[in-house]
Amino acid sequence: MSATAAQTEYGVASLGLGVTRALGAFVADLRFDQLPADVVHEARRGILDWIGCALAASRHPTIGILLDTFEATGSPAVATVLGQGGRRLGLLDAPVANGQMGHLLDFDDTHMGGVVLHTSSPLLAALLALAEHRSFSGRDLIAAYVAGFEAGVRAGQGAPAHHDGGWHLTGTLGAIAAGAGSARLLGLDAKQVTHAIGIAATQAAGMQQNRGTMCKSFHAGKAAASGTLAALLAARGFNSSDEILEGKRGFIRIYSTQSAPERITDGLGERFEITRNGYKPYACGIVLHPLIDAMVALHGSAGLPAEQVARVELTVHPHAVKITGVDDPKSGLMSKFSINHSASVAYLDGDAGIAQYTDARSGAPDVLAFRPKIKVSVSEAFRKDQAHATLVATDGRRFESPVAHASGTVDNPMSDAALERKFMGNAVGVVGETRARAIAASVWTLDEMVDLRDLLGLCI
């Protein structure tokens, strides 16, 4: 029987590739002292950015519904819920709440190296809940964060068509990231980590159909809880397939029409995916950011009142239309996936932050009047982080705004200062300026922190 035929047969006989086991061994063995300085620094940046995003969403009505439900169903006070004045939930419930907060505003980090993954929301929500399970240091957190980041992103790289199948990667790959990172934080051995990855992967879910609804960010919370549970079960001897990624019916085979198991371990331990992470200056889908940059630039360079704008011609990568093709959004959450809305508010307001994606702004008269002026075309030659905008005035003048690489991406990164300004803007309204500055100072020196509960105590 040929290898191809064997792989299409039903069954779980071993393929002998050893991919999941290799990833599990890497995660189990990774130590803070092995991490290059740039990897450690990128981890600090990711943690700071995510805490700010979670705090900014902590008072959103969606979170209120979630917390009320946990209260009604009963949840032991074990782990801190960010931005809730010291409120605590069970060890599996707090990751749901904090993970959903982190992703709710679509303001969280995005890795675009072969996958479009908001890694930090599920991963850090799981790790910070476990940080109250017993005492862990800042170095422990950084090592676990880096390890989980590798596992989640690399699993996605091994399934190149995973996104095309309609899966929301933050829900699916996020569970794997959270499971691996949680196992590393708990100090599990290679076999246990491999099982944790398998237990997490078998819970992986999340559908793109739920974009623009409360469920999209719920995917991140559930992924965090799935990963937390996976590690806790693996620690007690609960097992799984040790070929959960590459096996005949493993993750990269059934969640993707294409599989590339070799990519999962390519350069493992030599190239760290967290160094290719991106951060959002705008509170919406990442594929909209290039055109927002272009429209913000036109807001400054053209500066014409809306009534003097005849039309705006946008050229974008096809993914921008495919992922965010909502022409007439009826809510703030849905407007995060609308090219017309994002281009309009970026020009009218000169920004696309949290305030531009509220229910009120999605139905504002000036925005509704401007949306029909946006004309969109696609170019296969464009990169995903590239866009071009041409504003045509009513008097015939034309203003051009090309964007080679969107701000916040690897090729046009946010500085530490810009990232901290974003954090302060997200956090101050919830915890106050004094505590927000203390959180930032703690994260920038996280490798010196003896007990992570000191950080969590600032985030209530």
C-alpha cells in the first residue's frame, strides 16, 4: 500500500513523524535563560499590550452578560478577573472572561507569519489564571508565553488552508497555544506537554461566521479555558494521541485541506515566532489597517470637508474584502469588519480607535453619508499589509496615499513608546493613571518579578 493510500485510510496507526512529540519536548525543555534578549523584550511588549486591551474591554456589556451568567451558575473565587475591582472566578471561568476581554475590541496583537492569529488573548488569559494557582515568577510567565506562542503559530503553519475552511484561528490555534503554554508554566515533562497539546487540540473550535458578534471574542475565552483544562488534566495523567497534529486524523489533516507537518518543527528553537508579532494601532480587523493608514493620511493631506469629497478609490489585497466584506454594519462589533465604515471614520475622524467602532458611530449620519463614496478594488499583486487610496474632490483634484506596510506590522513596527501610549489609553479609564503606570513599569521589568500575583493585584 502506498504512503498516500495509507494516509487516506480511516484509522490512527502511527505515521512515525514525531512532530507533536518534538514540539512537546521543545516546550517542556524551554528555559528563560535560553531566550535571546529580543525574544524576552517582545514578550514584555505582548504582555503589556494585551493587558491594556483586556482592561479596555472589561466594562463592555458583553462581559457583563458573561459575568452575570457565571454568577448565576456558580463559580468559586479563585482567579482574578481583570478590571473588575478584585472580582474572582473559578480557574476555568476566569480564562474565559479575561480571554474574551482581550479580544473583544479587536485591538489585540496579530501574528501574520503564515497565519492570522491573535495569540495573546487565549494564551495569556490561561497563564495569568494559573499564576494564582501557585506562585510563579515573571521569568516563568515569559518562558511559558514564548513556548505557547511557538506552539500555536507553528500548528497553524502546518495547516496552510486552515483559515480557508472557515475556522476562526484564535479559537482553534489559540487552544493549542494556551494548552502548551499552560503545560510549560506548570512544569510538565515532555510526555505530559504532548498530551496537553492533544487535549487542547481536541477541544479546538471557533467559526468565522460569528465575526461581528459576541461569539467571536468568546472563541478566545473558550480557547484559554480549554488550554488551562488541558494542562491540568495532563498533569494528572490524562492522555491523548501523541500525533494529534500530524496524525492521519490529526489537526493539520482534518482542519485543513493542505498539510505541511515539516513547517511545525522547521527552525524550532532557532527562530522564535513571537519576534514576528504585530500590534494594532486600530481597533478592528488587521486586514483593514493598511487602508486605514491611507485614509488617516488623506485626512491630514487633503483635509477637505466631507461634502467636497466626490469619491475615494481604494485598492487593497483580496483578503481585505474576503474577511471584512460588511457593507452596511448595524452595530459597533460588526463595523469592525466593514471596509466602507473603517475608511469613512478614518477620514472623518482621523483615527480608527475604540470610539470609531461603537454602536453610535456605526449609525452616525456623517458616516452613513460618506460610506457610499468608498469604491474598493483588489489587487493580487498587493501584500496583505499594503493599500493605496486616491481621494477625488468635487472640483476634480486628486490626492494619493500609498501604504507599503501598515503601521504596527513587522515591517513598520510600533515603537515601545507608542505601545505604552496605546496601553495607557486603554488602561487609565479603568484602573487610573497611577496604577496604569505601575502596571507598565512592572511589565517592562517583568523578568525581575518574584510573584506574578503582584502584577495581577494592580490589574483589578
